[in-house]
Amino acid sequence: MNKILIIEDEQAIAELEKDYLEMNGFEITVCNDGLSGEETAISGDFDLIILDLMLPEVDGYEVCRHVREVKDIPIIMVSAKKEDLDKIYGLGMGADDYMTKPFSPSELVARVKAHMSRYSRLVAAKKSSGNEIMDIKGLRIDKTSRRVFVGGVEKQFTTKEFDLLVFLASNPDKVFTKQELFKEIWGMESVGDITTVTVHIKKIREKLEDDSSTPRYIETIWGVGYRFKVS
């Protein structure tokens, strides 16, 4: 049974999330503050974390950053904050997804299942595949060990950043819309919010490029989306 950690200070919301996820076959642990949530997340064996942004003791941003330093499991950040800057900052801390309250429990379950399924496939593929390396214009992507090197220097990528980079690099010169990328990498239809894709592209460029305003690798096709350049 897959284990999920909910870090949420509003007891009613935590119980609602817990009930719906348990009905769908997940084992749930709940923490009601950031400090105990962070300690539980790091010491425990969980498959996914649902993390509220506004928490007592330690806020969700810091919890996410600290957990991401030691674990690569999916993190879904939830918050009543609707501003794009809050989403950008949360995703920049390493969250895989950002849901704005209020949301339906069925949407939460759908996103949890999508993230869990994709992560399970990645783990299985990593165990079964041989060493597979992509070398492109000074960029080396080791798909087996999930490591990225730029000019021989290793760069640290989150799960979704790595997945997005590999997908684009595996489809050179093909233009993808943000909606297509969201569906491919996050495993679900975009529900009117593609900020997630924009933020992840920005973070990837910061790690790959000397000057992210004139990218060598991932090009913006204005009004359409993005493509990975090979020439």
C-alpha cells in the first residue's frame, strides 16, 4: 500500500483529504505543523507528500526545500494563496505540483494517482534499464542515474525538472505547447494553470545556460510553447 504524508494545520481539511485518500487505498499519516511534518517526512518512508504552505513552526516553503535536499519523492504543495509569485516560489523550492484551495477532493486524488503512477514507472525503469546517456552540445544527461552535467559540471535537478529536460531533449526541434508538456510530464490535463511548466522551464534554463535570456538548449516559440534546439 502506498504511503502518503499530509502536512496540514487545518484539522478539518487534513481529515477530509485523509478520508478520500484512504477510500482510494492509500495509507495516510497526518502532521499538523511544519516542524513535526519535516521531521516525519525526512525520517519516514513515504511515496508522496501533500504539503500546506502556511504552517506553524516552519512554513511549507522551508519544509519543501529541506525535504527535497534528501528525498526525490513527489511533493504536492497546497495553499489558499492564488498569486503566480507564490506558485513560482513553491515550485522553485522543489514542489512537483501546486494546488490552490479550495479544490475538490476528487481532483486531489486524481493528481496524487497521476504523480504516484509516473514516479513508480520512473523507479522501475531506472532499475531495469542499462546505462543510457545523451550527449548534446556540452550537455550530458545520464538517464539511468538521473544526473545532468553541463561542461563536465554536475547540476542538481528535481524529478520533474529532469523528466521535462529528458522529454524535450528526446524530441529535438519539435515544438510542444505548455498544455502538452503538462499532460506529458505531470500525467494529467492542464486545468487552466500552466504556470508549473513555465516555472520548471525557467529553473532548467538557470541550471543549463550561461545566459538564460539567450538559451542554447530550450527555445521559447512565442505564442506556441517550447522546443529543444540541436543546431
